[in-house]
Amino acid sequence: MLRTRKIGLFTAIALAMSLSPSVPAAQRHAGYAHALDDLRMARALLQRTNVAPKEDGSQDEVSLTITNIDAAIAEISKESAPNGKDSQEAPRIDARTPWAKRLSMSFKFLDRAIMECSREKDDSGDAGLQARVMSRLDHAHDRLRVAIDTVNFDYSARNLPTRND
């Protein structure tokens, strides 16, 4: 009886020791995993289904923000293993939420993602992942700030040209 307990104990210790060095990428990059969730939510808030793309191919501030968020998501997804979630699964957004509030909420999620990514250590194996992701997120942050600043700006009352003119 005592002998089987010792064998079981040694087996458990050996198993624990063999598993500890092989930490999955999702656990090594927990900040990136949280950032992915925040970025998906920020992107979903910015997605507009009622606006058709422009024929001349120009993009507005929100489209540029979405492009940068998509690039950051792609960079993170390449390096860190998925955490069991479908990467194409978009969070549900209440369609009745006013556009200005959606922009504001998206900005908060983007700020959280930036904070999570900045906490991650840039390992030599990542080949500058943090720098690439932070660059994309900074561009998205700047574009979204411009979109928020101009969402309630009445161009017609001030006789100023719009970006689309």
C-alpha cells in the first residue's frame, strides 16, 4: 500500500515537471490574448452595415481605424496560439446604440488593448511583435481620435470643406 502511494507520488511529480517547461503560447502571451478580445470588440463597434464603400476607393477615419485594428489582430494571431475562440466570431453589438457612443466605447476598448500590449515583454523569439502591434494600435488610436472629434462637427454651419470634398 505504501509502495503504490510512493509510485503514484513519483509519477505525479514527474508529470508536473515534464509539463512545466512547455507553457502554451496563449499563456505566455496572456496580455495579447486579452488585447485580442478588446480589439475584436472595438472593431465590432466600428463596423457599419448601412454604409456602402466609396466608389473612388477613399477611406474615412473609421475605415482607416478598422484597417489598422485588423492588421494588429493579424500580427497577434500569427504569434500567439488561439485561446479556443473562433477568430472570425464577432461580438454582438446593439444596433440601437448611437454612433457617437459606439465610437467612444470603441476608443475605450482600444485603450485597454494598448495597455495590455504594452505590458507584454518583447521576447527575442517574437521578432519585434510588440513594436509592430503598438505601431498599428497607435495609428488606429490617432484615426479614431479624429473620428470622435469630428463626429458632431457641423461642417455646413461653418462653411468648411469636408474631407470628402
